Amino acid sequence: MEDKSDINWWQWVNDDWLVVGVGDNVSLYGMDFYATAIVGVSADMKTVKRVDPFRNGVEADDVIWYAKDGSPRVLLSKETGIETPMEWQPSVWDVDVSTGKGKMVTRAMDDVWEWDADPSGMVRYGIIWRDGKRAGIYYRGPDGGNFQKISFAKRQEASVPLPVAYRADGNAIAIDDSDGRDSVYELSLPSFTLGKKLFGDPKYDVDAVILNVALNDAAGFRVVGKRSRIEWLDEDLKDIQKGLDQTLGSGNARIVSWSRNRKQLLVEVGKPSQAGGLYYWDTNGATMQRIGWNNSVLKDRNLSAVSTVQYKARDGVPIEAVLTLPRGREAKNLPLIMMPHGGPRRETARNMTGGPSIWRSLATS
């Protein structure tokens, strides 16, 4: 890849090194492809290391694990070439991003196009894809050893949930929508069958599971409701969020990132009518420091009021909508402009804020 490659994503590996996903257009056998790879970048931005550049295929940027012992290591699932089927299919490599060197820990297997690892760095399963569908899984337990093939048999491939966290007892946690909403369940391994329901919201989907410090259980659940929120299980973060809600108003301050020990936080602050800003908070003290505004022009200015409302369709089905009202006007006898989105997806009041937009312009016209 050339020096002008796209930067697609980045992530801290430890305090001294980052891993950066890059991509560029390449031509192979007269056909155009978008090839991806990773590079290691030192925190002082003085050193860039290409990672195992002579054994890369088209897709070589799928990092499935980050070391938690302070070392600059990751597990990278990547294609290694274009000449043979085993080069096109991904294998897993233990990579030191500070040197760019890696060693293979899991070889490529027939029709396996995705790999996953547990918090210890053990590669636990690979997904078998055939004809665009999941056809089975190669799985092994937390102690390693050989992979065993788990066939889906008569189970619909879309009904087989995958782990979002591996528990210390050998089972896992998964998100599944079998009850009509995305909820969180225990997942038995190696059968990949659902067990007890751990958390769900009767009206809204669970968007993500927030992991604990050890990465082996849930610390909270992110729910996309009228406003995105996290239902914390971690007692310290639950108390912190409760204090933020009491001080700044419910939902107006959201913990968006945290240090390893969960003591240093990044908090986004803003009402639905504001673009808002990002703040740093060392919870050993009482004061947050603003890092920057989401919009440097609007800052914390109050814009047109935005809220989530519910109305009934002609057949009586309740439908939620995001309502923007003109600033400085009484909310009475106003014209209505409908802006249906493409769905199926949700928009929340916070998602619809953050700066100038067509709906704000129409509301003030």
C-alpha cells in the first residue's frame, strides 16, 4: 500500500502504541479491489510499523483481540495472499505492533471467513460461510485444543446467536431477538443455545453489552430508547450516572468512554436541543474539564426544541417520531412536515441533534 492510504479506524493497544486500520484501491488480475491492512503507530507519532506486509491478502485488518497485560500485542485475522484458497481464507496471527512481526496461531480452514477470541487471547471459534449463509461453526473451549465442528442442522442460521462476552464459567452472553426485541441472554457453549434471559426492555432494543474490567461479564447494557442510555450493573458507574442525571438532568450527560480502571471518564454533555460537548472527568475530583464542543460555532447554544413523541397510525398502532419545533413559536396551529426515513432503524432525539440540518432549517423557515 502507498503512503496515501485511507485511515479507516484506530485503537489504543497499550499506553505507548496504537493500531491503525488502513486501506487503498488495488488492481489484481485486471479487477479492482479495496485492500486493507494494519500498521502500528507509536503514541508520540514518531514511529510507524507496517505489520507483516509481505503476507497480506485483500482483507488484512480484522483485529479480534487486544492484549491486556500492557504489551503491544493483538490477534489479527487476515488473508495472507491471493494465490491459493488457503491464502484467500483468513488465518489468525499474534502480532507485535511495535515491531510489525507476527506468528500464526490458527491456520485457515475451509469456508471459515470469521474468527473470534476470548479475553485471554484464545481463538474460540470460526464461522463457516457457504452460499452467503452461516453453515456451521468450528469451536473449542477456553483451554484450547482441536476445533470441533458444530453443525446448525435444521436450525435457521439467523437464529444461532454468537457470543458478545465469554464468562469465566465457560459459557457466554449473547444478544438475541427471539422475543421480538433485542435482549441479553446466557449462551450455552458449545451448543450455542440460549439460556436464561439476563436483561431486556419491553419497548426498546438492547444495542450493546458493556463489559466489565476483566471482559468476562456484563457491566451494563446500552438501550436505544427515546434517548440512548446505559443500564449499569457496575455499582460505581451506576452511582456516577445517577449523580450526573441529578446534576445535569436525566439523559443530558452520557458516559461514552473510560479508562481501564473506570476512574477516568469521557462524558458527552448536551440537551436534545444542543450540539453538546465532550468532557474529561477524573472521578477522584469533582470537576469535569471540557475537551471540546461537538460544533465549535453552536457550542452550547439552545436550538429548536427536539423530542421523541408517540402517535397512533390509522390502524391504531403506536409509532414513535422525532419532533422538531421552531424556536420562539408557540407549539400550536403549526404546519407539519413529515420526513420518513428508510428503516428499519431508530432515530433518537440525540441522534437528530448536533448542528445545522435540513429538519432544523425547515422548522425555522
